[in-house]
Amino acid sequence: MKIAKIRIPEILDPSTPTAVVLVEAEHVIPLSLGGSLTSLSDILAADRPIDAAGSLGRGNPIPIADVTQWLPPIDRQEVWAAGVTYKRSQTARMEESEAAASCYDRVYQADRPEIFFKATPSRVSGHGQALRIRADAKWNVPEPEVTLVLSPKMKIVGLTVGNDMSSRDIEGENPLYLPQAKTYDQCAGLGPWIRLYDELPPVDQISVDLKIHRDGNIVFDQSTSAAEMARRFDDLVGWLGRDNTFADGAFLMTGTGIVPTSDFTLHPGDLVNITIGGVGTLSNTIVQGTT
């Protein structure tokens, strides 16, 4: 089951600007929220979100072609991220800075993972919305990541597509600059929807593909799989939840195994497409500077 948030086309219902919807092959179906289920967060917090969503009334189907805006599938949740979970990301982070190379090598092999705060909901963009590269950065990359959707009980209830935007030159200058390299306006992409699961598929069935388009041409194209991760999803969730509570649940980006080479940087106007097998494709155009 796929669940999303959209802006309802005004020609269909001007009184209801946004809706939580089920996504089918050709249509989205608005859900009638009510009772104890008044938001997407409430559905995700249920013991079985698939059953919770299925219990709600349904409105008239809307053709997917008529959806004018996909909103990020997030309400009040925090977005966190894990780093150095793939061998390629370990190598890339070590390339950023000779001074920090040993830090990244040690964290790749350590029991404790690197987990950091990524974004508040206001800093998250949805499918079709813009993502930002910092005005004070010169080396910027997208980071395609399988993103876990967590309930307040820290249960993995679904997956979505994540883009953990990163300013590699800022982080490479000093590892203590990581928050500035990672957290800023429009720094994270989530969407286009959440794929709800009772049980996650095997990791070798979760593929990750990144394509970057520039001036009508594909300038970067690479794929990997969650099977290449050095850490398990449940292990990352366990560390995130240590001495930490999430009243509204959370999103956890699980790290990237695709990192463009050091001679590549994003340009304003680039189109970044990230596809997670079995989930969907998140597309965002890149902007830079002030809004």
C-alpha cells in the first residue's frame, strides 16, 4: 500500500487544500480522516498502519495526471540520517579530508554508527519540488538513500525515497562543519509517497538508482542495492532510539552507496531522479542561493 500527501486540484475541491491519499496505478484516492486518525502521522503511529489506512472512508478517485503538487509525506516528524554505512560512502568521506580520513575509517568498522540530525519538516521538499545547494558551497552532491519510516514506538512501518543533500567541500574543510553541510533550507527530499509494509522485503530486492539530468542529457547514472550496506536497518534504528524518544515518529535516511566522483558537482537547474526498487521515484530540480 502506498500513501501520500497532495495538494488537491482546486477545480476538484477548493475547500480542501491538502489531502492524505492512497496511490494506485492510475489514480489517487483521498482518505476521509477522522476519529483517532486525523493526520498521516496518526496512521503511521497505528499498530498496523495498513489496517488503519484501510479503515478510513474513501473519496472519489483523482487521476494521477491531475495531481498538481505532491507534498513531502511528513507531518511533525524529525528527519535523521546515518552516514558511512556503505563502503563507497566510507571511501568518499575519506576523500573529502585527509585530516578526517581515520575518523571515517573507524566509524565504518565501529559498533556505534554515525547518526546525525538532518531536517525539520519545514526543510523537506517533496516530489517535484526544488532542493537547494548552499550559496557558500562549491562542491555539492545528492545522496540517494533508502529512508525508513518509523512509528513513535520505533517500528519500521514503511519506506520512502530520500535525498540527503550534502555540501562536500564544507564538510571536507572540517568534520565539525557537518551540520552546516547537511542542514539548511530545502536540504532534504522525501517522497513521492510512503510504501507501507507489514514486513520489509529482503535487502537484495531494494535497489537504489540515481540519475542526474542537465540540459536534456544524463550526466550521472549509477545504481546500487541495500544489500551492499555494512549495517542492518534494525541496528540503525536501535541506535537512533537509544536514550531518545520520538513522539511523532521519525524518518531515518540509511546512508548512500552512490557518491559522484570528486570532479562532479550539482548545478542549478539539474534534475535529480532517485528510484528505490519497490517504492518509487523522487524527482527534484536543483536551485541555489536565496529564494
